[in-house]
Amino acid sequence: MGRKLQEKKTIKEVFIFLIKFNLLLIPFYATIYFDVSFYPLQIAFANSMASILKSMGYQVSTEEFFLFLGENQYPIDISRDCIGWKSAYSLFALVFATPGLIKDKLKFLVIWIPVLFVVNVFRVLIIMLIGLNFGYQYLEVIHTFLWQEIMIIVLLLVWYVWLRKGNLIGKK
């Protein structure tokens, strides 16, 4: 009888998590649906990436949120999604949908959202370096089929850290 009660409690907790998580995702989907622009952030990100690449000795120029790489000025569009907002917001929603004190959630996010942004800068840099050094034909494959999945895994691993930290998993 105790096991059935525990299963019901677990199902209820999962259901509450899913409701909270989906409610927290409303701004996420509204941003996509209404095509909210992040132009100032995109321009700042493009300029930052250009500075990093220039410091590494690569030829790069910028125009607004476009980077032009190498001698042939291969264009790279730093879109809204390139700045890593989806990962950051998804982590926010996952953490806030799980049980825990708000102050603990905020402390966790203050550390880990910047970490996600650093990983994202590394992601974009690696993609551009592959294009510059091995050919631009590899950019789409690396971007779409490799790094998107890696970022999802990183996001889930960071959330797993939150779950372990809050003793929300691993209890016996």
C-alpha cells in the first residue's frame, strides 16, 4: 500500500513540474512567435566574436550582426538564437519548475547561466574556426547536427547538477 501511495505522490510531483515548466515557457514561445528582436545583443555578440577571432590572427569584419570571415568574406549571420538565449531561458524554466527555495534557485542560476553563455561563445567560435580552417561547407553540419545536440546535453547536465544539489534525485 505504501508503494502505491509513493507512486501517486511521484506522479503528482511530475505533473506539477510539467505544468510549471510549460507555464514558464510561455515567454519563450512568445519571443519566437512574435519574432522579438535582440539586435543590440546580436551586434554586441558579433563584435565580441570578431574581436576574439582577430586576436587569434584571423581576418574578420562586421556589419551590424553579420561577420565576414576570411579573405573571401564568408558571411555569418549572428541570429537571435546564436547568442544563447534559448539555453539560458530553458535552464531558468527547468530550475524554477523544480522544487526548491527561490534564493537557492537564484544563486544557482547566477553561476550557471554565465557558464552556459561561455559554452555558447566556445560553440560559435569552434564552428567559425572549422569554417575558416577546413572549409565553410562544414559549417551547417557542425552547427545543426553536432553543436545543437551538445548544447542540449550541456543544458540537461547543468539541470542534473541542480537536481543533485537539491537532493531531488538520487534519494533511496
